[in-house]
Amino acid sequence: MKKLLLAVLVLVGLQTQAQTSLTTAVDFTVTDIHGNTHNLFDYLNNGKHVIVDFFFTTCGPCIASVPILNQAYTDYGCNTGDIIFLSIDNGDSDAQVMQYEIDHGGLLPAASGNDGGGNAVNAAYGISAYPTVILIAPNHTILEQDIFPVSNITTALPNAGLNMAPCAVTPSWDCVGGICVDPGTGTGMYPDQTACNAVCGVSEIKEYTTKKELLKITDLLGRKTKGTKNEVLFYNYDDGTVEKKIIIE
């Protein structure tokens, strides 16, 4: 009897894998952790396919899927080609998602659940298991309710008629020892310094104890700021060095 019950439970588990039950897309607008707004129907109505990666920051399988999604993102044009990639978090703040991106090197634009509107999107699509990666066509049809395992994205995208495309900007920046550098080879991971800064460096509160003079504090867009909590900040010193910090509230 116990063996039979176990078999039934396994079968039920296989039948309830992560996916949305929807076959037609529901519109949403989210704001990613860098302040950029993304509207689903704007992308679709402009003829773009959209990959939506549903995740949360302490999800082990989500973390394991980051390199796979990064590769697809760069293979298909870094959101400059015929497909847009978005990561939608559930249950975390901007600061937590920023830390997740820093720790695991995610390249996709990511909207947090609590601050970026991701919680409502997870609810609208009925997502209950993670990661769930879906593919939406320009006619609003959900072509893939769950690309599982995520590595199947390498066949799902060609099956949808999508072709690989180069990133509009050649990735040339790399994160080396917590510092963004451009080796000048055009073979780096990140297309520009801003993208590299978003996932490279330290994320901790540090006391300034050296004799360097602080010239200014800037945000991700290079704008001067007095510094706010839960935001990536860059401390620019008179010796030319820049420190990246996040003061988490």
C-alpha cells in the first residue's frame, strides 16, 4: 500500500509541474531594478516575441537557470532583436533582486515582486512553482506555457521561428575581481560599463577609512545623488577609483 501511495504521489507531482494555465497573454507593466518600465503588450504589438522568466531570489533551480537564460539572451540579440527577455520576481524587494543579480550574474532585465510590480504578474499568470519560463508570440498566444527544463529553450526558440542575432553592442566589459574592466577584445560578458556595474562588485556597508577624498556619489545612470538606501551607488574618489555600494535598509 505504501509503495502504491508513493507511486500516486510521484505521478501527481509530475502532472503539476510549473506552468501557467493561460493560453493567451494578460497585459502587464513592470519596472525593473534599474528603473526601466516594460509593458508586455507594447512589445508584442511591435512584433516582438517575449520570454518571461518567473523566479524568486532564494530558489535554487532559478539560480541554476541563470547561465542558460544569459546565453539565450546574448544569442538572440540582448533584447535588440525579435525577442524580448524579462525576469519577473515574486516576493522580493528591489534590493534583494539587485543582490541576486550581483551574486549570480543575471543579464535579463529583472523586476522585483514587491517594488517592481512582479507579484501582481505572478498572480495574474497563476505561477506557483519556480522557475517557470514562458514564451509569448506577437499575436498574444502563449506558445510555451513552461519551458522545462529551462535548457529546452535552445529548441523552443528555433521552433517558434526565431533566429539568433548579435547584440547591438558588442559585449566587451568583464567583471574582474569585483571591478568592471574593458580588455578591448570585444569578447567580454557585458555590452557596456553600466550593464557590468549592475552585476559586478561588492554589496555591503563599508566605512570610509582611507585618506582618499570622496568627490561625488552617483547612481546607475551617472546622476549625482546624496545616497539612498536599497539602491546601487557609486562612490567616486579623487584618485580615480570608484567603489560600488548598496546600503541595505
